[in-house]
Amino acid sequence: MAYTVLARKYRSQTFDEIAGQDALATTLSNAVESGRVHHGYLFTGTRGVGKTSMARILAKSLNCLSVDAPTASPCRECESCRLISEGEDIDVVEIDAASNTGVDNIRDLRNNAVFRPARSRFKIYIIDEVHMLSTGAFNALLKTLEEPPPHVKFILATTEMQKVPATIQSRCQRFDFRSIDVDTIAAQLRRILAAEQVEAEETVIRRVARLANGSMRDALSLLDQLLAFGAGKLDEALVEEILPTPHDEIIFELLDCVAGSDPAGALHGVERFLSSGRTAERFCEALLDHLRTLMVLAVCGEETDLADVPGQLRIRLAAQAGRFDAATYVFMIALGHELRRAVKSSGSSRALLDAAVVRLAMSEQFSDIKAALSSMAGTPAATAPAAQPLASPRQDQPAPKSTSQARSPKSTDSPSGQRSTAATPAPAPACRPNVKTADRDQVMADPIVRKAMDLFSGSLVDVRASAEAAAVTDDRSEAADDAEGAN
Ligand SMILES: [Zn+2]
């Protein structure tokens, strides 16, 4: 007998069986029971989280032939139930928008939709990856969604909600499918292994569950791979041989390298990630997910429920989260976002990834440069013309009290944020009497400046204060004046 892949063999058949989407399943089953089924649904979520399974279960609930009205517990036996499960029912049309993007496909659908269903209560259109439709196709679909015949239901599914026009979204009831947590995936894997009568070490189950990255389908296809190799028990040795290192493990280690200012280690992390067959875009997603989790843990503390991570992993992540400050996370996430955009529109994404991780791992040096530049800018007003106009009104006006707070959001734009905030008035009294004239030779003698020159292939043209640094200078002299005034 031919081997049926696990995802198909064990596809959820009822609302109760859908793993990890309990709230959505309850809402839909209540809608069916109370006869309040909407004419259009929009299921969104990453791949393999149960959208198609849920769509088919809803279709069975509406069309099950064993009862006289829609039921939240379809029989699974009647012709309608069986054929819907196989995706082959005459009244439940499944369309893959990825390969039927054109307006003609949707026109066919519209022309067809006016006819009553062949034998069931409803004609149901399940359109997968609906975001792939062309503009013309969306417009055609919109007309049907606005005034569908009473016997027609639409279930649209997408992995990229932002690409679905607002006009379509607003005519559907939206259901957001969550990524499935590791524990839920692991529990499902245990059930399936038991049904398949295969023994597996618990560590293997956890590893597969984590590798799946929230997708039940991915978990099951990994298990397919293991079963194809494994004679007898699934143990760790087999897993080491066959399965890639979990992507979150690679990103975890990569960020340890970043925290340890180890650009070479970070580059190896990129290599490991990509050599396991994952794409550059996937890398950006994984990096951003990981950074977001770390930032939430750093800001809200280990116990927060804003970060969706299970127990053991949470302890490790919380420890890593403490290696950066909030400002650095903001900076790294902004960089990751830019990176993702650049990667999408670039043919040389590998170079971009490598440059980005080197940039992250060398943030300390970059921030030293910035700190060095701003300390140079803190030299006397004589060499910093920009400081002059700012300095004069001070004579007549009291110092604005909130200048340092007002600047602090700006300082979050780089990891040097923590350093920049050192430009508060506190250390100021020592500054003014000690600053020397920053002449050209002295500036060039600074190794950090020379490093900056090397990195950016620059040359020294002038020494002057930036507007922000000038304001800092101003603050400092004010504070110095205040200090003197107090004496
Ligand atoms: Zn049935």
C-alpha cells in the first residue's frame, strides 16, 4: 500500500481535533449551531496552522448529509463529508489562487456560483492563498462577495493578510490563526507516534516540535522524514543525522555572537541557517521574531505573557535578553526590518545578511565611533560654530529643564543610546575647565577616529559640533554656570 503522508493521514476531521486553535474552533462551531454562519470568512496565519483543515471542517458542518440542518458535529461518513475531506466534493470548490490568479478564473467562479449546489445545502468556495489574486480578479471577487447568492459561502485563506485588499477584508469575518506552540505540537506528535506504533525518545519529539516553528504541517513532514529512515525507535542519533539544527537555536547562538562582539561567529550562523535550505527572507523573519521576543522579555520581565515561549526555552531566552538593553533591541529590530525589505528586492541577499550581522556584532565599535564623535563635538565653542547661536539666548533665559528627557527618544536610535544619555548635565562641571582645543593632529591621534576613517574610507575635513552635540555643549556650560553660581 502506498505511503500516505502523515499530514494527510492525520488531518483534523472535527472542530475538536484542530490543534492549537481552540478559540477559533469554538467560535465557528457556535456559529454553525446557532445558524449565524457568515457568507464570507477570511482565515489568516502562517502555513500549516490549520486553515485548510478548519475550512473543510466548516464546509462539512454546513453540508453534512446525515442531518437536516448544519451541524457542528458532521458525521464524517456521508458522501459529502468524505469527499470534502479529500478536497473532491462537487459543491465545495477548492481553488489555489497561487495558480489561478487571473480575472478569468474568478469570472468562471461567479458564473458558476449562481447555480444551486448539486446535492448539498451550500456551494462553498475555499480560496487558498487568496492574496495571490490579480487586481482584476479581486475586483471580480468583490462583486460576488458584496451580494452573494444565499446558497454561496466563501472561505478565503491567506498567509499574507497585508496583501488582501481592505475592501475584501471588510466583507469577510476575519479569523487569525495562531502559530501552534511547541507543547501542542509535541502532544500531537505523541498521539500520532502512538497510532503508528513507533517509539520515540522525548528529546526527539521536542526537537521536531521546535523545528516546526509553529506549523503542524512542518512538524508532520519532519516526522515523515524520520520515519522514512528510521527502523525501530527514533533516537537522538538519527535526528542529528537527518534533521537540521532548529532555526531558533541557530539564531540564538548567532545573537550570542553578536552580544560577544564576535562577527566571525555571527557569519557562521548565517551560513548554518542558509545551508539548511532556508531562505534569506526566512532568516530575516526568524531574526525579527527572536529579537522581538528578547525585547519583550527585557522590557516586561521573564514572567510576561506577551512573549509566546514555553517554560524551559523561556529561561534561556530571558538570560539572553539581559545581554542587550531596550535601546539596542529597538535599533536591531529597525535594522532587521530594513534588512528584510532590502532582501526582498535584492539579488544579492547573502551579502546583505552578512553585512547586517557583522554590523550588529560590531555595534560596540560603531557606537564607540559615535561616542567619540560626540565627545569631539563637545570641544569648546570656538571650534564649534554651531554652538554659538544656541549659547547666546541662555544668558537671558532659564535653562529648559526637560532637554535631556526630550532628547532621550532620539538616543534610542542606536546602541549608543545608553552612552548618549551620559550627556546629561550631571558630569558637566568637570567638562568645561578640562576641555582642550581639539586641533587636527590631536583628533587624528585618536585610534577610534582612525578606525572610523578606515571603516568609512574617510578623511578629516573639519572639526565641528553637530546641532545635537552643540545643544549638549550648551547644556554642559549651563550646568557648569549653575554650579559656579551656587558657589
Ligand atoms: Zn456527513
